[in-house]
Amino acid sequence: MRKEADSLKTHSSVMLMFIDEKQALFTLQDLNIAKKRCDTFKFNEVKLTTQCMKCLKYEHLHYMCKAKSNYQICAKDHETRLYKCHVCKSTKICVHVFIKCVNCGENH
């Protein structure tokens, strides 16, 4: 069963390392593997402390994020830029905001 599933696979990832950027750019502009043209992009290293500005979780960046947006102050599921207080209608942090961390639930 495993071999059959592998033969139907249409996508995969390969990481190539080059001695210098000039060599990488030359090779990656027209990369063919097994007579198939391959899309390429530069790898962006993400550190464990990198925080996504969309969902506020760690270890990935906003442009790679598939999660829902979270507000930076109350951890509710809306983007920070769309915040509006349900009591006073302020778009800034006000006394009605309940501070909550999306990652641990604490109020810091």
C-alpha cells in the first residue's frame, strides 16, 4: 500500500545548498529534476523565537500562516488592526479590554 501511495505523490520538498549566492541564483532559475521543471524559492530560516504577527504563535511567519488571526491584546479571533471595543467603541486599548496571551492564556 505504501509504494502505491508514494507513486501517486505529486509534490515533495528538496533543500539544496550552494557555495555562494551567485551559484544558487544561476542553478535555481531553471531547475529540472527527472525532466520536470521545478519551482524554487529561497529558504527562510525561522528561529524558535520568531512570532507570527497573524496568529501570534511561534516558529513560523505570517506569510506562511494558515491559522486564524488573533488579536494581540485579548487573544480573540480577529486581527489587531480590526479591533473595536464592544463597550466604548474605541479602536485603541481601553479599560474594557481583558488582557490575555493567545499562547498560554495568562494576562501578560
